[in-house]
Amino acid sequence: MVGRVVSDKMDKTVIVQVEMLVKHRLYQKYVRRRSKFAAHDENNDSRVGDKVMIIQSRPLSKTKRWRMSKIVEKAV
């Protein structure tokens, strides 16, 4: 999944917000859905605003089940 980093205040952890377009069952209109995932960032490379790719992994802590695989685009 690809999303934006919204928080990097923790050590080796970033919060990634993923935006999805989902079709509404009744109205057949596309609605934006957002989810936040805690992802493991081993080298503390990413910053707020970066576009990153995350992959699912084994549980690393109570809330971390994702790892950051690469930085797609750096923030300006």
C-alpha cells in the first residue's frame, strides 16, 4: 500500500495515512476512505509528508503490523 507519512515523532516508527476510493453500495458514488497504519522504519529515513510504500509483516509491537519498504517520493 502507498500512503503519506503524517507523524514521525516515535523512534523507528512512522504513522502512514492511506487514502482509498470506495464505491458506496446504495448511491453508487465513490467516497474517499482514510486509514492510518503504524509502520516500522528501521533507519528513521522518512519525514512528514513523504510518500512511502508499506508492506504487511509479522506483529512487531502492539500496534505495528507493517514495515516501510521504500520511499516513493520525498516531501518538498
